[in-house]
Amino acid sequence: MSIYLCISGIVFSVYLIANLWAMSSNRLNQPGYVLTDLDGLVGVRHNSLSRLFSGFTTLVAKQHIRRIQVSSECLTLFTDADDCVNIWLSDRYLPINANYAKVLFPQAEFVDSPFLP
């Protein structure tokens, strides 16, 4: 039983260290990497795991994004059907990614949270 606890503790520790590194990495949090323009689609890497492994990228059609909302540590893209994609970023990378989202989705309404400094 203790071997399983030890192994799960090691796996959790490795995941935690990789997650913290990915959240603070300059390269992995650049706007062109988080939001990848693919003509009519945008590839969204919405969390640190998807920034480490490209297989977890979410594709969204540009014309379906109607609202962009910025709140503390989260950039949210809302679609026509009121579905949303939350993009989790540290406060350091949130403004540049929000500005890039404005460029990618010019027809979308931009809502800035009143709780941001």
C-alpha cells in the first residue's frame, strides 16, 4: 500500500512542478501560442496542460465568438450559443493575450471586469 502512495505522491509532485513551470513560462504564454490563428478557426490552448501538449487544443470558429470577457486570471470567449472557453493565465500574461483576442475577434464585444486593477 505504501508503494502506491509513494508513486502517486511522485506523480502528483511532477504534475505540480510542470504546471507551475508552464504557468510562468514566457514562451508558453505568448499570445500567438495561446491563441493560434488558423484562417477561419482559432486554436485555443486554454490551460497549462494544453500548452505543454498540443493534442489538448480547442478549435473555435472566429465568426461564432460574440463576447470576450477579462476577469482575474481568466480570459473567457463566449460563442453564439452562450458556450464559453475559459483561458487560464497568470496576471502577467492576461493583458497581452486579451489585446490579441481583440485583434483575432474584431466583431466581438469586449468586456473588462471591474475587479481588475
